[in-house]
Amino acid sequence: MIAAPLANAPPPFPLSQRMSRMKASAVREILKVAERPDVLSFAGGLPAPELFPVEAIAQAHAEAFAEEGRAALQYSTTEGYGPLREWICAHMAERGLSVGVDQVLITNGSQQGIELVAKVMLDPGDLVVVENPSYLAALQTFSGYEASYAVVGSDDDGMRVEDLERLVTSRKPKLIYLVPNFQNPKGTTLSLERRRALVRFAQRHRILILEDNPYGELRFRGEHLPSLASLDDEGVVVSLGSFSKTLAPGLRIGWMVGPRDILRAVTVVKQAADLHTATVAQRATARLLTRFDFNAHLERLRVIYGERCMAMLASLERHMPVGTRWTQPDGGMFVWAELPRGMSADALFPLALEKRVAFVPGAPFYAAEPRHEFMRLNFSNRPPELLEEGMRRLGAVIASQQQ
């Protein structure tokens, strides 16, 4: 029997002042509306579910239960399952980053890595450098720790690193956060010259860089660029990775690689947060990676996501009215589009929903001075024919507002 609400309900429990800075994700609220089955949604940052290696993941879990079930269901170490951390070390070495197992921490997706670094590094009022626009969930996290922001603009080559020097003349930042590869939301990539300059800047001023790299394996065009961590020989970079965009987000397995002193502190706060990442998922993933051709799987993702990105770009060219512009990603999952002068993506969103097409308005991605003429489009989760139809509908809505 469900109890009826109290006629004279008591006042709500008082929440912390910190909670006043924690806002619900605008993207998540939009997705509640946009993910109706009759809507062609390009709003979510979703990998293609038909590309999840479901059978291989299921087999790895079955083997984990059959051969080590009791250990897989037991508590484990906070740092993570040893063989999985060893695989990550070897994988990083193939990409030019040499780290020891004691420099790897398994996290609940790379999102937990952002949270843990913020908890270790930030006191109220501390300054965090972010791109404008930047990853929304990172902004939520930093705001929850009452950080203030130093905003740096970006262009097709990523964060304008040359603008950082002016920041330290008045106040030293505590942390620099960025997504260097196929950035969320813009899809742009930090150039090699700027990567080197950013690491030199952080080393010179002893500022920690948080390199968030969930999309780095998804380059389908151009040459691979070295990670910020691989360019750092003074311990100023913490780098985050994830299997969410390459295997499946439901596994909730990410990792953090960084200086040992930072990793020790982060391990302590992870102990207090959740003890450890799920043992079953870690052991099954480690098994999967020893028997599954991960590199071949990555190549398949790159080919298909590349085809979908090119399909979206071609559809935008065909259907968007004059005055609309967009980025040209070399990888990842997103295109960032600018509406014709005077138009607002916020105002356009409900009109697009009426035509059963959805996107994410760009304003929530700005830490300062939100701009309303941008929108984020996800291409990874739709086949080319639906990308074509979706951009046709969206182009028609935009054109209707120009008349």
C-alpha cells in the first residue's frame, strides 16, 4: 500500500550551499523530450548500439562467472583489477605514453575521473581554465566544487593556448581542463603546435592539466596526434580514457593515468566515494581484451563513423540555408553548427521538435557569456539515410524562420 502525501508536509531538508551551484544537465533534460521514438534525434552523445560487441562482451562475462565467479563477485582493490591496468599500460605504450601500473586507476567512466580530480584539486573559488564552449558535465562538476572559471576561446585548432599567458598575470589557475581530440561539443582538435605550447605553459607555471580523451581512438581522417600526457616529462598532466565510446558505455569503465602523487590522492577519495569500480565488469573486460581483436573493432568504428560524419556534412551542405556554418571533424561524434545571423537555437528547438527532429542548443556549453546561435549535432548514432532525412527536416525549419 502506497502512503498518501501528508496534508501538511514539513518543509524540505536544507541542502548545502554547494548544491545551489549544481544545476541539472540541460542536455539530459532535452534528451527526455528528444528521445521520443517518433523523433529523429541528433541530441545525445551516443555511440551506435549496433556496433557494440554484444556477443563478445556476453561471452567474457560468462567466462568470468564460470572460471572465477567468487572472485568476480568479491570486493576488490580501489586501484582496479591488475590485468586490466596492465592492458591499459601496454595500450598507452603503443600510443607513445609509457606509464607504470601504479600510475593507472580504474574509474566508473571518465566522468568519475573528472569528479575525483576536482575533489582532490579544487577549493571554493579556485580558478579553472576551460575552453569556451566546453564539455557540459565537466562544467557541472567544477561548479559543484564552487570553482570559478577563466575562459579561453577556441577555433578550428582547439583552445587558443596563446591567450593563457594573460591569465597568470593577475591570478594563477589551479587546473586547466580540455578535450583535445574531437572536442565535445565542437568536434575540433587541438593542433600539435598548441599541444606542445600548452604543456610548456603548464610546466613553466606548475599548473595541472586535466586531459579528457574519450574520443581519441575515433580518428577517421588525418594523422594521429600525441596525447598531452605523452608530451609531458614533468608530471603536469592527468589523462582520462574510457571504453564507453569504443566498447560500450554500459560497462562504465574508464581510467586515469597521471603523476603518482596525484594518483595516490585520487585513490583515497575514490575509496570514500565507491570503494572500487565493479569487479565483474573489470574482470570481464580484461578477459574480453585478451581474446578480442580490439584494434580491428576500432578500425570498424572509424570506418563507419567516418562514413556517417561525411554523410552528415554532405547533408548539411545540401539542406542548410545560406548563412549556416559548421565544423569539419576528423573524428569523434559531433558537428557544431552556427545558425544564420539573428537566430537562436533555443527558440528553434521546439519548432524542430514539431517537425520531429532534435538537436542540443549550444548555450549550456558556455562557462561564460552563453551564445545562443550554436547547436550540437551527433552523427554517430544514425545511418546515412536518417542523417539525410534529419538534416532535410532541420534545414527546412531553419529556412522557415528566415522568411
